[in-house]
Amino acid sequence: MRVVFAGTPDVAIPALDALVASAHDVVGVVTRPDAPSGRGRKLVASPVALRGEELGLPVLKPVHPREPEFQEALRELRPDVCPVVAYGALLPQSALDIAEHGWINLHFSVLPAWRGAAPVQHSIWAGDEITGATTFRIVKELDAGPTFGVMTERIRPTDTAGDLLGRLALGGAELLVRTLDGIADGSLEAREQSVDGLSFAPKILVEDARVAWTEPAVGVDRRIRACTPGPGAWSTWEGERFKIGPITVATGRERLEPGVLDVTKNAVFVGTASDPVELGEVKPHGKKLMRAADWARGVTVPVGARLGD
């Protein structure tokens, strides 16, 4: 089939590469427009745009896919199907109708669980043991279209959202190719989603990533892993934002009041509503990422001091 791929971030690249290596003919790429980045706020092309250019493919960057100019350019590419991975823009029906087999989305959950923008983060935060990826035909309702295929993946105890998403991107790329193969040869038909187990995964905001030390240690751990690498878990120290990487639950250690710090020679512990947790890497305001023990050696931590003041 003639394929126009839609995606924007790094996580979409494994799927694009897998499609290029498949029997399908990738004839173009759709991605978000160049966006400001870095201290200079210079416009930078998306990872998918850069990869598409490396592959010598036409790259379309509509401000919005409802633009007539974009839709005309898409028609000229004559796609049979448009696979999508993390494109990042709502698609109007007029765009969805251009490809004969529609737009087929690779979503990083086992639908109908975790429809929305942040399924991987929410699956970790909720303590799910299993997640996966699903291919489905895009319809107007959010992530509600009929499904083609699914893969599953175990969530490991130390997985961050970045770790898990990396594995799902690779496994999902294979699933997406198999889905297009099945559509092409007529062996695969979409099935309507069940509403049993329906849940939603809205975008996680910076404020959501603020650690609540009054939660049990398991909740603190899940929040931090779910928010790593983005938007980044944080608390405060002396009134400034203090970013926190994955932690370790210090089971069996003497309890501390929520947020209270206990600094030893080689470790920094923080109290929660249950067991303390040991900090891993931290990023104090205006400083680089460092080991928590190195941070503590460079500052004065009074007895009874706490994070989240």
C-alpha cells in the first residue's frame, strides 16, 4: 500500500523506520510545524521531520490538518492508508476521508484502557502490571475507533515512563506493520471497542508532577517514575523547585515524618506516609543533575529539614 506516515516525537521514529523497511511504499510524512527550542528559542524541526528528510521523503508540516493546502498536498500523494504515532493534532473528517483505509493509530495502551494523551504515564502511576499497544482506525471520538491488533508488555518494578515507552515504541512498530499487512491482504478486520475497562489518561501537567510526601512510599515511587523523564517530578527546597529522579523505597528503615530529610554519609532519605525513600538523582534550582548524596554534601541540611516546605 501507499503510505503517508504521521508522527512528531522520537517515539514515532521506530514505526516510521519499520514501515520504510516493510513491503509498503512510504511516500510522505506528516508532522507538526517547527517549534521554538532551547535558550535561543530557535525554530527546530520535529524528530520525525528530520528522519523523513534523511529518508528523502516529502515532509508536510501543516499548522492544522484542516488547511485546504495541506489536504490537497496529501491527496497528491495518493495514500491508501495513513498510519499515525503521536502526531499531536486533531484530524478533521475531511482529512480522515482522504485515504481509502483511513488513518490507523498506534496507541500505547490496551484499549479501551487509558484513552488520551498520556497512557504510559497513567499506567505506571496507577500501578498496572500489564500494558501494551493497540492499533485502531481513528474516528472523531478520542481513541474510540475500532481496533485491529494489540500487543502486551509487562511493567517492570523500576520502569520509568521513558523506559516503558521505549519498549512499546519498538514492539508497537512491529504491530503497526502487521496491521497494515493484514489490511492490505484482507485478512484483518477492525472490531468495535468494548466499553468495559474504559479509562482516560489526560496530559500530565507540571503541577501534577509535584511529589506529595504525605502519600505512602509506593505512591511517591509511582508518581516519580510516571513523570520521568517528562514533565519531571519535583518538590521544593528552601522555596525553590527541586527536581527528583527515580527513588528507592527504603523498606524496614526507621520512619520519618513526611518530607523530612535524613542525610547519611552516602545517601539521602525522605519521609513519606509509610517507609522512607532514598533519593537517586536530583536537580536543585539553577544546578545540574547530580546524585542526591553529592547535593547534600554541598549544602547545609539542618536536623528536621524537609522537602516541600
